[in-house]
Amino acid sequence: QVQLVESGGGLVQPGGSLRLSCAAPRSIFSMYAMAWFRQTPGKQRELVAGINIVGSTNYADSVKGRFTISRDNAKNMVYLQMNNLRPEDTAVYYCNAPNNPRRNEYWGQGTQVTVSS
């Protein structure tokens, strides 16, 4: 089973920026909206941002105006541009297709984002 592969995380100071990337199987990318999620220890995974096939986006209130989700349909890639990062953005970030009934088979390893001075 091919999983989603996230990359681009790292350590950044408050106010800094990162760009996350997600490589998705064509079979998933072409059929479903895609989204970024994040999770911290002891908490449930939360939706950060989503983008549908035609490019309409939605964001969690906590990231509106700071994060931008995009997709490259030619490369089967989803991106998350994160600006003005805050310590509370620290988490492992994952991508997935939230409307895929088999989404639980596709969770990848995620990419760690740490915002700290």
C-alpha cells in the first residue's frame, strides 16, 4: 500500500516560515480533496487546512491568514506554506484525503515542525 509522504518540517524560530510538501498517490490525489492535519502528544489529530479538486480552500481559525494550502495537479503534490509561525504550531504534520473511505490506510510518518527560540 502506497502511503502519503510528508516532508519539509524542521526547527524554526517564532515568526519564521516553513513550506511542507506531501506526495500523494495519483489514485487518491485525482479523486479527493486533500488536507493537512497536525497532532501533538496526548491530543487528537486536528484539521489545519483543506483544498478540494478545483482549488477551493478552508482553514482552521488558528491558522487563517498565516498558512496557505495549495496543490499541484501535475505532480500529485500538496503544499502548506506556513508563515509567522508560533510555538503553538509545534506538532507533527500529516496530509491525507479526509473524504477517502480508506484514508486510515494512507497515513504517512508525518513531518515534525518545532517552533522555538
